[in-house]
Amino acid sequence: MLKIVVDATPVEPKPSGVGFYVANLICALDALQAAEDFQLGIVYQPGFKKWLRGDLSFPGSLKQYSPRHILPLPVRISDLLLALSWQPSLSYFEKYFGSPDILHGTNYSVYPCRNSLKVMNIYDLTFIKYPNYIDSVVKTYTEKIKRCLQWTDLILTISESSKKDIIEYLQVEPEKIHVTPLASRYHPDYLSRELAEELEKQAKYDFSKPYLLLVSTIEPRKNINTIIKAFNFLKEKYKIEHQLILIGRKGWSYESIFTAIATSPWKDEIHHLDYLSNDLVALFYSKADVFVYPSHYEGFGLPVLEAMTLGAPVVTAKTSSLPEVTGDAAILIEPNDFVQLAEAILKVINDSQLRDELINKGRERANFFSWERTAKETLKAYKTLI
């Protein structure tokens, strides 16, 4: 029986980004085990502070899986060993992985285990293509990935756009890269009427006021300043009655975004809401007049898929992976043209037939993506190595 061990280290209590992908992939692979005749295990590294305390326990959300393996080194130390090219000393830790046939590194690296085939996730190449959009941690990824490519047998990525970038910028052979798309955390019937009504009471927003919506980490790559310019333009020229809602945690280099909000003549109608529960985010998606996502660069663009799943019409950028995700179910714009963005928003607001068409196409397109599909594509990729 094929033994697979997946690195679950990115899974956090409130997962986002890579952690969200890894949590859902492990859950979907776990459900496939019996039918597909393989054994799934997970490996986990403690955080640096937990490690200093001698706490090598698994997060609660991972305790349902078995077999579980603890690697008794925090990521900070193992990355340092990788950076120092101490592969021989790292191979000492191979015994902690449970001798799998395939070891899957899920966060831009994979251990150099001698007795396992090695799979590595590379989600996007922001750190190479747009180094001005990243934080100090991500700036270290390029060297780490190049080192790991020396022993990696297979690369997984999340879009054809990212695959193309990996081929171009990292000189990896196309046949060594497999695309396994993401899926939404929601399904079309996620919000019952009863749940929606209960959530409206909890939400700190008056839903009688129509709004434009962005769900995203607050960071430069998401191009939020252009949304604010477009919003100001629509308010000034067309007197739209809408509010603008930005949902997401602060990331990095966000100061100019909050300056743009503070200096907007309509700052009282722009609302930043921090991390919200899945249910509340779903409510805001479902009631948005337009979901706006003019991101400069995406490995996939999960918020766009979530918006389509829950019936929000989408205006997004014609860049990177975003057209792959939307197909013909969104209006695509040049990300730096705030007037074009504003006019696309205005079309959706003013044309109910167009709005309904985008909602219906979006829901249909969203059906194409599921975590079961992601898991099956991942398993198919693993089996190319055997």
C-alpha cells in the first residue's frame, strides 16, 4: 500500500492562505483513503515558542488524523539548516516521518529524505516577480526553493498561470509540475435563510445600505488603493449610494491604503472589518452588490471563487490566474485603470440583467471546483512518481 505523509505544519487555529489549503487537502485525501487504497499520514513541526517550552503537541484540529508524526524542530531551525546546506544533518530527522513512500512538503520546501519520493508545493512566484509586494519572510523563499529543487521529484501548483511562471523563472521541466486547483470553503447552499437572519443581527453593518466588497489580506499586491480611487470616482461623478467594505487582516506595507481611506471625502462610507468568522464572511459575500478584486498577481485567487459560489457578481483583473478561475463568469479589467474598474462596477450596479447573468454564470463556474477534485488530482500526481 502506498504510504503518503503530508506536512500539516501550516495548519493554524484560524487558517488562511497556505494553512487553509493544507487543512482542506488533508481532510479530502483522508476521505479518499479506503476507496483509493493508500495510507495517509501527517507530520507537524511545533512553533518556535512552543518548541522552546518543550511543547511538541499537535493542534486540536489535526488530532483526528492517524498516523501522526512530530518533527521535533521548529520551522525556523529547519529552514536555517536548509539555508546552511546541512542536508546530511537534516537526513538524521528522516526517522520522524514514518518512512513514507512519498513525502509532501506543503509550504515552498520539502525535506531531503533519502528514502522517500519528494513533492513540494509552490503556489505562486510573487517573491520573484513582484518583490516589492512581499514581507521579509517571503523574501527568503527564492533561495530555499532553489535548494529544495535539487532533491524534489514533483512540484504541485494551483493554476496553469503559476505553472507557466515556475517553468519560466525556475527553469523546471513542464512534466515535473502538476496543477491541482483550489476550492471554496463554501458550497452554494451554505447560508440558510435562518442562519442569514441570525448573522445579520451579529454583523456590525446595516444591510439596508448597498455595498461593494473586497475580501483579502490588506497588502499592496491586492491593489486596494485602486479600489478606493474607483470608489471616490463613482461617488463624485455618479453619486452612487454604495458603501465600500474591506474584510481582512492587516498584512504588510498597508499604511498607504489606510492613508487613502482617511483622506477620502467619503471615508465615513469605507469600512475595514478585521478577521471575521466563515459565516459572517459568507453573509457579506452573499449580500454584496459587486465583489471587486483587481489584484496585481495571484497564484489562484480564492476570494473570487468564494464570491461566485455565494452569488456575488465579480469584477476582477485580467492578470495571472484570475481569468482561469472565472472563465466567462466575471468582468475582467486592467488592474491599474481605476476608471475602467469604476465603469465595470457601474455597469453591474445599473444593469440588473447583467448582474443576474454574472451571478448565474459564477455559480455554474464555481461547481467546477471542489476539494474532492483537488484531492483526486493530487493523488493522480503522486501516482505519476510510482
